[in-house]
Amino acid sequence: MPQEQIHEEIKWLESQLEAKKKELGERVGGQEEREMVKEVLREAPEPPSSPASTSQAGLSDEEASRKADELKEKEHSHIIEELVKIAFSKNLLSALKVANSLRNPHLLDEFHDTLADHYYQKLLEARKLK
């Protein structure tokens, strides 16, 4: 995934976290913020993606369905690993499309948790650079 797409998704995540913090009306620590990242990713109807990045690098619904079919017979941990790779090589929306196409709530939940951990680390790295 191009660096600008990662930065765009991190900015989106940061704005979603700020909105969640305001909604709760409190300051949160690191562990609580990590949980908020998971919640934001679960609740988000659709992460940001510019029209150019979606058409060039994203997966169509048909491609996402095909990729889900390829993954269905794989080992659980391999599926999660592949979904995370899609999130960072294509974009977050593409990974969520594939994950939803699997129609496995347990897998989707674990993917959200794993993805949230990865994005939380990216978020922390981005804050250190500021």
C-alpha cells in the first residue's frame, strides 16, 4: 500500500478516536485507547479511501469474494495473516470486504482485534514522528 494511503487511514483513525473520546468525555490511557481502536474498526461503516486509491489498488466486490473463497480452506491463523497483508498492501476497505465475504463472525472478530493491534502500533509510530 502506498505510504500516503496508510497515512490517510491513520489520520482517519485518529479523528475517529478523538470523536470517541469526546463522546465518552474522558481522557484515556494506552490500553483503553487500544480498545477504542478495536471498537472504531468494528463500528466503522467504511474507512476512508480516495477514488484514485480505490480504483487503482483496492479490490472490487467480485475480487474480494474470490479472495475469500481462496482463503476459506486455509488455516485460521493463515487467513488472519492474509487479511492483514491485504489491509496494508491494498487498503483497509479491501481487507474488510474480504473478511466480510468469509461470513465467519469469529474470524471477523479476530481479524478486527489483530488489525486494531497493527493500526494502534502505526498510530503510536505516527505520533512519535510529530
